[in-house]
Amino acid sequence: MLPAPSRISRRRALQGSAALAVVCGLLLWWLAPMGDSSPSGRLTFSTGVKSGVYQRYGDLLKDALAHDLPRVSIDLRTSEGSQQNLARVASGEADFTFATADAVAKYRRDGRSGADRLRGCARLYDDYVQLVVPQGSPVETPADLRGKRVGVGQEGSGVRLIADRVLTAAGLDARRDIDPVSAGIDTTPARLERGELDAFFWSGGLPTAAVQHLSERFPVRLVPVGDKLISRVHATRDATRYYHSAVIPSDAYPRMGARSPVQTVAVANLLVTTDSAEPELTERFTRTVIRSRDRIGREVHPAQLVDLRTAIYTDPLPLHEGARRYYSSVKP
């Protein structure tokens, strides 16, 4: 008969088994990507018109979020633009969105439903007003648009908001003095090329792919929005304080052949949610937006301008608590 194992041998075997179990448990915990506390579920991100900067940015951001928030399923919804985006988030139809600061200010000033629940996550990049006309057009200033067929953006867009204000400052009534065409950047370039429009307004980052592609196949130029006109824009309403004078560099659209920068007006874009968004989810969402800047910026150039030093300034919206936690965690 074989001798019975000693008590010491049994004790050592038990201790070894216990140690192995602890090591395996630690390895499983370490290898789990985010742990049980990682945000999970489904969220909706409202973007913009097809071929616009918002939509392309949203596509690439969704990919980055899929890596950083693997347990969260993200649905993208195209929209007419800033004004519709804000209504969707405020009503709960969407969880996050992009919107311009002037559109946010108007939404709040008008006392729209859910306006008090809106919160900012990040200031992103500036939109530049781009008034595009054929190269041989007689239009030299916005005031010359009288009687012309003009693409003014869709009803729910930030483009419509700022186009109306520029036209008003130029002494024109957008309903009577021009032939307004409610259309976005997904169709206005082709309409201008076919001769169905005399001009169109666009407000977006530089360069906007749709405008760039148009300039590569059809001779167009940008009409300046001068200092005096910008001063009159500021004098119209309170929300216009979010506009500032800017220039479109001469090399923004190389095929236009601009010999000098074009003066215009710009406004900041914000990443927006509501006070009901979970702080941890919002913190991680904001982190991804900032950290993915360079990768996304290689394809969507305006994203290169997202800056950690200025992202925290989401005026006119208070900063969401989750976004505040992120900025505090990376504060030097």
C-alpha cells in the first residue's frame, strides 16, 4: 500500500490551489476591458446633413467611441443642422449632438422646451460663413443678392439662422428681397453648378469637402462679409454676440485661386447633451472627443482645431458635470 500523504503536503497543495485561484481572478479582472462599471446601453447622436462636416465628424467619432466605449451602441441620425439638433436633444430624441453657440443662445432665449436642461461638453471648432457664387457672378457683397436665387440652408439649420442675420444686416428681407431656397450643403453645390441657384450660404469648418469638390469641377469664389456688415449683424440681436470677425485663408480652397484672405464671420461649435446624461458616460465621451482630435483631423480638417485649453468654455451652456470631471482630471 502507498503511504498516506503527510499533513504538510496536503496543506501545501491547498495553499497552492488558493494562490492559483487568486492569480487567475486577478488576471480575469485585469484583462476585462472596462469592468462591470463601464457604461453600457444605446445612445443616439444627432449630426447634420449628408456630406456636411457634422455628419463626417460624427461617422469618425462613432468609430473612436466604439473602441473607448465597447459596451455602448451608438446610432447616428442625420439632421437639418443645429436648430433641429437642439430640439432633438432637449426632447430626449437624441443624447448628444453638435450645435453652434448662436443657435444654442437663440434656443435658450426663445424659452424652447427643455432649454434649461441643455449642457455643454466641449467647445470644438469654429464655423465660417461661406457665401459661394459662380466665378463670373456680379455679386460682390451680400447686398447684391437682391432678386437672386439663394440657397439659405434648411429650416432647422444653423446656416439658415446666420444667413437670415447676414441678409438683414445687408438691408435685405430674406422672404421678399431674394428668392430663398431651403436647401443644405448636400444639394446646393450641384444646384449652383446646374444654374438653378445664383448663390448659396454655408456655415462650416474649413475646408468643407462639398465646397472644395465644387471648386475642383466648377469655377466659384467666396463673397466677403466685411467689417461694417459684421457690426450691423452684432447690432441685431443678443445671440449675435457669439459671432466674431474672421478670415478664410486664401489657400483654404486652392482651386478657387483666391489671391488674398476673404473676410467673414465665424461662430463656435459645441458638443451638447442634457443634465440627465450619466456623468461617467459623459466624462468618457468627452475624453474620446479630445483624444481622437488628431486621428479624426486627418480626414475632417476642422477637428484639428479642437483644443483642450479652450474646450472647457461652452458658453452659453453650463458645463456638464461629467465633462467637468474630465477636464479636472487632465488639468496640469
